[in-house]
Amino acid sequence: MTDVRGNEAGPLTGARREPMRHPGRRSRVVDLRGRPSRPATPPGPDEADRRHGAFLTRMIAYLCADEGVAQFVDWGCPVPGTADLVRAARPDARVVHVSPPGVAGMVASDAVLTGDGSCSPSSLNRLATSGLVDLDEPVAVLMTRPFAADAPPTGIADLHALMRGGGYLALTTTGPHTALRSALAPFRPVEPGAADIQWWPYPDEDVPGPGTGTLGALGRATGRTGGGRRWRR
């Protein structure tokens, strides 16, 4: 099995709950059986980036190993190296970056589309017509720059409508659980729903102690009949 604990140290030990199981299928991603140490003080910028990167590492490993996702859109992830994380989990994966104008040179080794932090009609049109992703096949959109409770990303329903072949959307927020679950709609939350990125995919109630104060969640869109060639559930 793949160890997706990122940089967290310690042996794999027993856990009370196995997250994100599908009936009749055994996950190929380890269930984060070890618990990382609790921070004594709020993390600084470098530590915050490390924890966010570890969260993305676990999420990407789940999507690649358990769901067979081979297309990723980095739409405003706040830490560098998303493409490296994806290809460490799946070397043949396709990665597309949605970046503001003038930032393309920073990710020149990968395909880049210009866009802002929301799913504006123009950004979605570029994604749909670029030919860089096959929307008849599953695609995972990683939009993990944390949003405030009163400023959720826009255009999520339109993004959902584009995913003919199904897919996933990852979001994070500094707001409460309800804000994150609401922002995901109409994507269906994957267990455990919203959880602190320090512990995800453990539910917050299963892991005592302070987290980062940033919540993460993964939402799922099912493929539609007449779209892609697989992933019809």
C-alpha cells in the first residue's frame, strides 16, 4: 500500500475509523493510521505551506490510487510544486495550471491557462475549449487557496456542469464547516466532508487537539450517461 502521510513521522498504528471506503472495494491508499504531533504555537508561513502540501499529497494520492484520476487542474493552489506531487503519485498524469496573467512563466513546464481564483465564464470557456483536458473523462480540480466564509468561490455549479465524465473538486476555507459544505454544492462531499487539513481525511471529532484553522473538503461529480467512457456510478 502507498504511504500518503507525507512528511509526518512515526509508525503506522491502529485507527478507529477507515475514511473514504467504497463498498466492496479495498483502498490502495493507507488510512493515515499515525497521528502527527500537535503544534504548540500557530504555524509560521513555512510550516503552513508544509502542512498544506502534506494535505494535497494525501488527497492526490487518494485520487490517483483509489479513483484512477489521471487529469488534474491546479486552480490556485497556494503552495508550489503541485505538478510534482501529482506525478509522484502518477507519472503519466496530465496537469494543467490556471494562473493569473503574468504568472505563466513560473509554471512554464506545464500547460497553463489564464484565469483568476473563481470559475468565471471566460475561465471555464478556456478550460472547455483548450483541448488540454478531456471533460468526457474524470478530472480533479484543486482550488485550495483558502477562501473566507463571506467570499466563497463563484461558478462552482458551472464547473460541475462541464464535468461530463465526472470528477472532483477540492476546496479549503478559513471559515466554518457549513461554509465549506455550502461552497462545494452541487458537488457531493466525500467522507469525511469538511475537516481540518492537518487531519484530513480524519473527521475533526476523531482527532483531539488543535489543527491549522483551515478546513479542507473534496466534492465529487458523477459522470453522466452519454459523456465519457467510464466512471458511471
